[in-house]
Amino acid sequence: MADMPDLSHLTAEERAIIESVMMRQKQEEERENEIMRRKQDEVAVLEDTIRHRAEQQKKAGVELDATCHICLKTKFADGIGHICHYCSIRCCARCGGKVTLRSTKVSYCILFSLKL
């Protein structure tokens, strides 16, 4: 604990309380970092799955312009669909949703893009 403040002016009991609080804070930060890492890994796996499905569809000769790139079930009339603001993947209403950005601009986003 090199980043500990100088606690020499405190009593032993006060020092123990402050040290325990700082240890809990460090443990909580480590837990949060682990959760973020897991979420990033989950998103990476989902993106790889989407990419793999798209490649399989292209090899099979199926065109994806009029199909949801996430579920590959929903077909769009005239190839409309919604394009994700973050990852530019075309998706249906079940796989994505409208979100309000900080600039009060409403944009469309794939649900797993929001997990980041």
C-alpha cells in the first residue's frame, strides 16, 4: 500500500478503521474492473459470432442487406432496418433500440453495444 496517506497522527483504532475502508475500496475497484473485463469479453464474443454468421451466409450465397445481422431472422422491406450508431451493424427492432445520447440526440443502438 504505497499510496496510503500518512496516518501516524491517528490512534491505532482510527488507523485500523481507515486501513480497512481503503482495503474494501481497493477490493471493490478490482471487482468492478473484473466485471468490465467480462462485459468486454462478452461483447467481443458476440461480435465474432455475428461476423462468423455473416461469413457463413455469404458463403451460402444469401445476401444480408435485407436481413437482421444479429438474429438473421427478420427480413426488411426494401432493406431498411436500423443501423447501430456504435458498430454500424444493421438490425431489427427486437435486437436493438432507440437510445438518447448525451447531446439529446436520439440514435439507434444494438443492445449488446450498450453493455460497454
